[in-house]
Amino acid sequence: MGISRNLSIFLLVLAGFVQTASDAANKGIYKVVDSNGVPCIVVQADIYLYLTYTTSDSEKDVVVHVPTSSKADTAVSSCHTTINTAGMSIDAQLLRINLDHMEGWIIDFAFTKDSRFKTENGKEYAMFQVNVTANYASDKKTFPDAKYPTQNYYLHLDPNDLSDIGGSIFADVGNSYYCPSEQKYAINDNDKYGPMAYIKFKLTTLQAYMSSSTFGPKTTCPTDQSSTDLLPIIVGSALAGLIVLTLVVYLIYRTFLPEEVLNLVNPDSHFDSDSAEGHSNDNESVLERF
């Protein structure tokens, strides 16, 4: 029995290590460091792109998995930059990822503390921009009949109409954003601004405006908060049910106890038979005197 139990524990621990190793292998790790070698941005995620490109006579939808071996472009990525777009100058941090074995494929992620993007100025940061450059000419077999060798996909910026990405991926400065579940966001879902594009994140942990090489406390995304919050509810409900069950069992058990035992527990709650007879005789004596 002891050997079997120890083996079960060992297998559970081993499964945990395997799962952790599997998660690590299935996500890319991208870093931007400052002049002192300290990271200012770290993004860990498994990323998919859902893109529409123009062919000679129609459009074609494709799904592109970002190779986890991809690297940050150190020449372009920056801990301190200004992004000029949509008539705004935005102080930002920029991460550019060059997709491995996919020449000319680029993803830009930009983060800011600018309060125009609904952050508490100086206290929160948000991912406010995602741009993709797709070099379809680099792989004509996978992307046949592309009308334009290269297409760019831009996240349209409007502080008065915050994007799903900007409204979802944010955290306090000093904290990391944590979201292991799948999250899919529109880069562009309006053909007024160009071809359609979406991005999906899995196993995500990221942080911008870092001051050390380790992640800060986790800010968990709402999807994973709900599943996490069920645990105390389940435990609390189980404990409450156990208390009620114990009380019911006790009351049932008490009904089967002999009167003598109940008197031992609470002698004032019942009269023993001798006392009852004594009181009866006393009453009869009193009546006889009258």
C-alpha cells in the first residue's frame, strides 16, 4: 500500500514537471533590455495570427503560428521611444518580433502609460498597438497567388474608442499581466482600415516598464480569475455542507439516546421517575389534609 501511494505521488509530481516543461516549450519568450542589460519588456506567449490577404481575384484567410524560436529585434525594440500615429505623439516602449524562418514577417507590440489610453497616468501600462507586416512573397507555396508581396495590418487607434487589446491587456506598473487561457483580439475588423487581421495569445505572461529581471505580482485576466475564484467558493460550500451534515447526524443520534444518558448530559432537562413519583405522593398527601 505504501509503495503504491508513493508511486502515485511520484507520478503526479512528474506529470506536473512534464506539463510545466510542455508549456515552456510551447511559448516564445521575447525580451527588450535597456543599456544596463535590465529587461524593460518581457513577453511570454504562444501567438497565432489570423490574416486575410488579397489574391488576384478574391481574398484568402490564413492562420500563421508564430514560431516559438522567434526573437526580439534588438535594433528596433526600445525601452524609450515616441510613436507618432493617428495625429498623436505617444511615449512608449516597443517590442518588435522577427518571425523565425519567415523572412520579412514582423510583429510590433507597443506599450504606454499615457492616460489617453484609459490608464491611470504613471501608475498603469497597457498594450495599445499591435502591427503586423506579412511578407507573403517569402513562401509562395504556403501563400499562393498573393496580389501584394507584402501586406501591413494596423490596429486603428482612437482614444475615444479603446480597442479590445488596449482595454484588456493592462496592469499596474510593477505588476505582470497573466492570462494562460486563449484570448483572441481584433487587430483590424473593419475593411475601412485595410485587410482583416486577428491575433490570439495563449499561456501569456508579460510585463512592460520593468525595473528588474523578474516578473512582478500577477494581474490575472478576467477569464482566468473566474475559474480561480471558484476554488474558495467550492471549499466554503463543502465546509458549510459538512457542518450541516454533522448537526443533522448529531440530532438524529440524540433522539436514540436513553433518558438516563440525556439526564447525565443535562439533568435539568428531564425528571427522573423517582422524583416524579415523589411529587405525586406529596400532592396526594396535601389533598388528604383538606
